[in-house]
Amino acid sequence: MRLNQKSQKRARIEIIPLIDCMFLLLVFFIYSMLSMTVHRGIQVNLPASQTGQIERRDYISISITEDERIFLNKQEMSLSTLLDNLKARTEEDPDQPVFINADQTVRYQMIIDVLDKVRTAGLRSVSLATRENPDAP
């Protein structure tokens, strides 16, 4: 008497769900890398610009808050002591770029005073930080 043997299927690994998981991980890591930014200054509300570019290099960050306090790489100082600190940094690297992060409500004269101190210290590469304008065409 012969019994009906059921055909046994070999066990196999379904690869399509694995590919889905890999793509999800890839998207997650790409998104997390794009959201990483390095900012050494104090958080200020930047004005908007349509032609801004991101610089990737060691730099000096000068932040001016809305109440006109000055920070040099997160260290608060007065306008009079800013020049001495900038001169010390100029001796380390005279070609080091300077980024000024000024709140959009800061008086224009305050920004000019800071720019004068930067130029007097001998630093020539100066940039004003802006944020992207969401209303730009």
C-alpha cells in the first residue's frame, strides 16, 4: 500500500521584504546626514537670502543677538575686547574666514562696528550668515 506523500517545499528566504527594509534604512540615514549641521555660534534669527551658500571649513563665528550682545564662538564679550581676541586668532591663521551671524533686528551700525573690528584685526574673508527665504520664487 502506497501512502500519498505530500510534496515538501524547500524553505526559502523571501528577499523582497528585506529589500524594503534596506531602502527604508538607506532613506533614514540619508535624511539624518542631511539634517546634521555644525554651528558654533549663538542661536539668532537670521535674515533671508536667495543666493546663500554653505561653507565647509574651520572658521571664526561672531554672533550678535537681538539685544546686541556679541559672542565669539559662543564666548560672550564686549565690542572693545573683540579686537584683541580677533588679533590673537589672526596670529594662528590669518586666512581664517569669519562668519557674522547677526539677528535681523540688530542695528546696522552695530554690524558695521563689528566689521570694522574684523578688518582692523587683519581678517579679510568675511561673510554675513542668512537663512533661506521660503517666499523666494
